[in-house]
Amino acid sequence: MNEVPSHTMKTLQMAARINVDNEKKESFGQFFGFIARFKKNYDNQTELYSRYQRFASAISRVEQLNQEHKGNAQFELNQFADLTPEEFLERHAGSRMPEKASEARTYINFGTETRARSTTAGGNDFDSTNRTRSKRSYLPYSYDMRDENLITGVRDQGQCGCCFIFASLEGIQGAYAKKYRTRVRLSVEQILSCYQDAVPHSQCNGGNTEDVLQFVAKYGVARDSDYPFTSSDGYAGTCQNENRENYSTGFSHVRGEEEDMKEALYNYGTLVVGMDAEDLQYYSRGIFSPSGRSNQINHSVNIVGWGEENGTPYWIVKNSWTNRWGENGYFRITRGYNTALIESYVQVALV
């Protein structure tokens, strides 16, 4: 217990003084272990008992999700188990669809070339529907950008609803690494703290990836080493508007067809995608395939590869909830079925 912070120790002492009914003793014991494991801090007994009730509900939800996935994916009582679904999405997601569609888009046509590039900072549409299956035969059965050492480490957005900034910059980093074979880590904090006028809702309140991708293409961004992330508590820091460099020329929308997405990822780099993350709250490992119908994009993440396991095709997706969540910070999700809307809203950065 020596490694337990003092605030967590006080919370544990407070929990030990609570008398619970016999039928709740087992779940409350689990909750006690949860507090210690994740170093939780609750201000008073009212908050503590409220969090316990939420934790008890999470026990039932985790059991239900494990039954639904039949061993293909596993769910657990992780660090988010004391949050309501609304709290979870507000604090750890934060993606919004644009209020209006982008202006008229042109379509990128690969033609006979492997790569085609836009020179504008606005959004285009990547469209390879005129390519025949034989022209796509060069795409491998499976692919993972991590195998090429093109992906930086998993980050942690904390309680700041700025996933859309993390995902946008990861997309630019992936495209940059794909072209120049060198990795960079760009500053989320600079976008978050300096550009709320240009990037609406940017101060931990959610926003849209198009705004970030377009802004960075026009004005650049600093590296994370010059301006590290400090807003994990949900409050944006002090603006430091220096050291901006250009890493991208624009971005392209990608149609939500499996082959289009694979081709864009293989040739351009990391995909920026929106999704419904509600049932990811308790994800642990395996191929995520929720049975419920999703109707709202609320989180932004990055597709970095694809594969297949036991006949089930999947995307490999990088998240921003630390490498202690999921499969070392990543998750897999069924591919080709628009699961959790992950094939509905797709972009790729242009470098």
C-alpha cells in the first residue's frame, strides 16, 4: 500500500467505513480493489457511494458485452468503470460532426499512378471507384504501419474532450512518416490552447477533425517536444504560439468503402476516422463488434492497419486513452460493416 497516493488512501479509508448490505458486499469489495488499482479520489461519502452504484451497473454491462461478443472480444472493469456513459464520452471522447458540409470537393483519381497529391489546404474526396480489382491486387492481405516503425507511441488525452485534435495530428504524423520515413510528434496543446477561434470548441469541449487538418495545413504546428500536452485535467493551458512548422498540404475525404480505405491507408498513411465509442468504455482485447445500432459519431481515432482472424476481417485502430487501455492502446474492430460508424467519416492527411 506504500505506492498508493495519499488521496487514494483517504478514499479507501472512507470506503472501509461504509456499511453495505450482504448482497452488495461482493460488488463493493470489487469496488474497493478498483479504487486502489486506479488510484481513485472521491471527495466525500456521497460521491463515493454514487460512484459505487455506477460501478455496480458497469459489472452488469461488462457481463452483457462479454456474452454478446462470444469470446471474439473481451471487456473488463477498467479505469472508466465508475463513469456514466455520458461522463465517459464527455471526458474521454469529444468528436463533433461539422455543422455544415465542406465546400464543393474534387475527387482524387489515382489513375495509373500509385500516389496523387493535392496542393490545397481544403478538403477533397479520395475516390478510387474507377480502379479495377486487378489494380488493387497489390494491396496485401494484412498490413500494419507499426511494422514499418512509422507510428509514434500511444498518447493520453486524459479528461480533455480533444480526441479530434489527437486523431488529426496522428493522421498528419502518419502521412509525414509514410512519405519521409521519419516520425514526428506534433503539439496537441498548441492547437488546444491557442486556436479556439480557428478551431471551434477546441478547449476540451469537443470539435471536428476537418477544422484541425485544414488549420495545420495553412498555418503549421509546433512539435510536442516544444509544447507538450498539459491539459489532461480538462482545462486548456497558456498559449505559446511559437515554433510552428508545416507538415501537411491539406487533407482528403475518403469514401467509406473497404477497398478505398485500404488503398488510402497503404499509399498515404494513417486514416483519421470518427466513430461511436460508447461500448468501447470497457473494451479489453479482441475484435470489437457491438450488436447495437450506432447513430452518432462522438469520438475520433486512427486506423493504422488491417488484418483477419478466424475468418473475421478487422481494422487496427489507435486510440488516445493510454497504452494501459485495450490492446496496448489499440483496438481491433470488424472491417467492411461500418461497425460503430467507423467507415462513415474518413479522412487522410496530404503531405
